[in-house]
Amino acid sequence: MRELSAPSGRLLSLDALRGFDMFWIIGAEGIVHALKEATGWGWAVWMSGQLEHVEWNGFRFYDLIFPLFLFLSGATMPFSLTRKLEQGIPKNKIYLQVLKRGLILVILGMIYNGLFRLDFENQRYASVLAQIGIAWMLAAFIFLNTSWKGQAIWVAGIVLAYWAAMKLIPVPGFGPGVLTREGSLATYIDQMLLPGKMHEGIFDPEGIMVKIPATATALLGALTGWWLKNKSTGEYAKVGLMAAAAVFFFVLAYLIGLSFPINKKLWSPSFVFQTAGCSVLLLALFYLLIDIWKFRRWSFFFIIIGLNPITIYMATGIINFWQVSDYFFGGFARFTTEGWNNVILVSGMVLIEWLFLYFLYRKRILLRV
């Protein structure tokens, strides 16, 4: 298919994996939950459990979705930012572009959380998009001023500094190293500095402190992007070494987890490496299938989503796609049993979202931030 040919210097595997990631955010997890309720099939029950966030410590597949997106945002840096430098664009101008992108994502996150309601007392200023924007921006500034070795040092420094702060700085009323929702340093800083409403009342999982380790996640993506761009290494060697890197990250996550458990809401150092291991392993698989073996037809569905991820994320916060699905598929759904009607409606919702993105793709409309 002509539309699956990759532009020069672009990896379709990055777009496809980004789309695979967003696929679960825009409703695919709802299909699995509905199938579990309708059928009780063993695989659906197991997968439905994996598509729920862990309450505090621990890790499930759904906990990977957010950091995977941030990791992939970092992986594009050696392609996008380096290309700007090679084109002779002054660094000061690139800095402004990076700053603009970061701030736009912060504002879009506030809009997603209801900024136009003008209820500033109950406005949630922290958001998923703000976390991506700020962490990506900080990682981009580091990327533009260091080599890959410097970036690796920054990752180590960030992780160690965050670990030391969370474990050693005492919190009034709790003391040092209390890694609970109530007593962590991240909670204390959010309560002091974060305006408006927090997602969990006393604590926000996209608060101020977690931007620090999230920056390390983006930088690990950038390091992977360097590796993929390296023309002196064979393609299969890249896949093999990415798999080896994943194993190394998993071992690190386990060892660090003995002191600081895997925790998405605190974006713990062990969580940084656990999600980096999963992310690099998935990217190695997609790279092998799509960019090396050229098995691309199956990936078209995900690429359509991956080309416009911010668009569909914002659209799901503004447009009630469930009502649209009910308008088109509600009649069919009412002829089925109670469990299966939800399967039809959720599947219809995802289909409508995809067709919306396909329409934008055909019109070459991309929301670039």
C-alpha cells in the first residue's frame, strides 16, 4: 500500500507503536471489559485485570500506557531535533520551539480538565498532557546540549537524585522515606505548591515532583532513538541489543524495587526502568516487523491513530463518542443481550474514533504541537 511507505528518515514502527498505545486509551480497554462481562472467557477476565491501574505499588499492562507514550516522544528526538540542527536552525530558535510545545501541552491539559468552565478553585492544573509536555521539554533541553553519553549520565543523576530526595528528605508529621499517598515528599510538595484541585484530593499522580523521573523516561526514549538512528550498526543487531537493554532495565527495576517499589503514581525509579524495559522491548518488536521485515499492512490501523495522538486524546475529552456510537449502533445493540450490547457500543465508539482519524489523515490534517 502506497500510504504505508515511510518518508525519508522516518520509522513507521514509532508511529505504529504510538498508535497501539493510544488505541487502549481511546476505548479498546472498554471492549475487553465488556467482553469479560458478556462472556466470562478466561483470557478476557485476565486481560481485563491487566487493563486496570494498580492501586499503589505494583505493575500491570495499563500502567505502561502513559510512560510508553512519553518514552516514544523521547525516541523521536534524534530524528526531529537533530534534523533541525542539521538544517542550520539556530539553537535559540529551537529552544523557543521546544518551550512553546511544552507550554501548549500544559494548556491543552488544562482545557481537557475543564478550563473553560472557569471554575478556577476546582480546576485541576496537573494533567497527563502537562506531564508529557514538561518532561519532554526538559529532556529536549538536555538532549540539545549533550551527547548520548551525557544523556545517559543525566538519566542516572535524575534517578539517583529523585530516589535520595524521596527517601531522605523528612516530611513534617511523617519523617523521611515514607512512600505512602499521605506521607510522601511528592504529596507534601503538591500540597504546598500545586494550585486548584488535585486528582486524588491530597495527592496528584501528575503533580510537581514526578516530572523529575518522568524526564528520565523521555531521555531513555531518546537514547533508544539514537540507537535506532545509528547507521553503523546492523538492523538485527539493533533489535538484539534493544532486547538485551530491556533485560538490563528489568534487572535494575527489580533491584531498585527492593528499596523503592514499582509505583506509577510516584513514578518511582523502579517504575522508570520497568516501563523502559517494556517500552524498548515493544519498540524492538515493532521495528523488527515493520521496518526490517516490512510486514506493514497490519500496522496501518495503528499508524492512523499514531499520526494524530493529541487530536484524538483531546477529542475524547470534548466529543461524546459514546453517544455517537449509540446513535449509529444502538438499534443493533438492543437486539442483543445486556452484556453484548456494551461490546457493540464500545466497539462502535472505537470504530467511529478511528474513522474520524482516517478522515483527518486523508485530508492531511495533523495536529502538530
